[in-house]
Amino acid sequence: MQVQDQAEIAHLLAELRVEHRDLDVAIEHLASTLSRDELQLTRLKKRKLLLKDHIARLESKLIPDLDA
């Protein structure tokens, strides 16, 4: 993997982590309201899980392959 690729992945990871935190705040806020929209809450949670998976895949790309 080239250095430029690693920098691009690191930048994308930072953006995804910010979006993940923003979703966490939005979910917390929506869950605390009395007239919450369960469908919207479910969609936000699903999006958050997808982001978490995408972040994990990108993080694994940054780990160098070691020959045993």
C-alpha cells in the first residue's frame, strides 16, 4: 500500500468517525424525546452500524501484512 493510499484512508476514517459520533448524538437525542419516531430511530441505528463496519474494514487495510 502506498503512502498516499494510507493518507486517503486515514482521512476517510476521520470523516466516518465524525459522522458516527454525530449519529450517536442524534440517536441519543431522538431516543430521549417523548414523541420519538421509531422508524427513524431504527434507520439511524442501522446507518451507525454500517458506518462501524466500514470503519473496521478501513482500519484493517491500514494494518500491514506480515509474512509468517
